[in-house]
Amino acid sequence: MLVLRRQASVPLVRKFLDDCDLPQPPGAEVEAPFAAWDSSWLPRPRVLAGEAVGLFDHLAGMAGKTAWLEKTPDHLTWWRAFAAVAPDIHFVHIQREPEAAIASFFKAAEGWTGATTDLAAISRKWNSALERSLACIGRPHHVFVSYESLVDAPHEIAEAIAAGVGLSPVPGFSLDYERVARRVVLARETHKARNVGGISRTPSGFDSLTVAQQNTVKGTVKRSLYDAFVRSETFAGLSG
């Protein structure tokens, strides 16, 4: 999920926690997104969300920007806290076709310390994420975009999202993608090496799984959830 607010910089977690006078979790990676950790050691979600919004607003102002955008999948479990402290905040739900999404996560997880490669568990997590997104349909300030539509029409959908929150169009968004992508992808994120080229569809990787692995995914994932998500896309038709 993307969290978008008119007010843009994604800080390193340790700097974020330091600026907010919050404790550092032992052994946490410096660049890890704050919402990815076990939050049992953190203050109440609404308190933390308020500190996060305040810091992002401050960083945006320092950079002379009028909006900020923060992407972390686990925002699906935090959105209520963000909305409570910043009613003008917007949420962009982006979901990918299940087999492709799960195969991609599975391949990336093989290089992540502590990440599960249990395809049944990954599939159940995907089901849970879709259920959380679908529960937000009809709520104000929630936008729904399929990964496939976004890849097919990135410029059109980016402009539509910007217009929906009162931002000016981003000239040359598609043309400038490679330069911007290279700036935000960390050197250690080798699984994102292919993400700095042009925006285009790539093979899902599902076919590279064994037959047994494919059957595990197909037997666990709830395909109907994705079909319901696609039917609820905010900008249906823009991708042709």
C-alpha cells in the first residue's frame, strides 16, 4: 500500500526513531521500513503514526515539496492509525495477479534473512492482504489499482492519482522513471536490479516453480479475491 499526503522523502528508520525520541529495536536493519517490524515494542499505533506523519511533513517542507509518498506493504495494517491523525491522507492499494505476486515474493525471499519461503504461508498472507484491501472499498481516500493496469498505463494512472488528491501532473513521469528508480533502489536490494529499466511487463516467474509448488499456490490462494479487486479498480479503462 502507498500512503500519499499533500504536504517527500522516505527517511531511514533509525533517523525516524531518533527524531521522534523512540527506542531502537535491537538488531534491526538500518534501512528496514518501520512498519515491517514486530510492533510490540512500539507506542500505540496512533501515536507512532502521528510521529511519522509529522516527520514526513517536516522533511517534505525542508525539501520544498508539497506532498510525500511512502510505500510499505504493511501499511495495510496501519492505515486506520494514519487516517486518525491525518484525515486528509490518501491510500493507494496496488495488488498484483496472485500467481505472479507469490512467485515474485518467493524468489526474493530466498535472499532475505529470516523470510519464509513456505509457499502455502506466502499464499495465505496474500489472501489476507487482499481481504484487507477489499474491506476498504467504498471508503473515502482509498484508491485501488492493479499492478497490471499500472504497468500498462503508468503515466495515465499516475496523473489520475495526482489529480485525485489535488496535485499537479508530473511532467515526463514515464520518461524520468529510470533516473528516479536508480536513486531510490538501495545497492543491497539486488532483487530490484531489473526495476530501474523502462516500465514493462516481465515474466511472472510462476512457470519457474515446480509442478508441486505451483499446485501448492493454486490450492491455497483465493483467486476470487483478486477478481473482486480488479472489478473495483478506481481507474478502470485507463489502461485500455
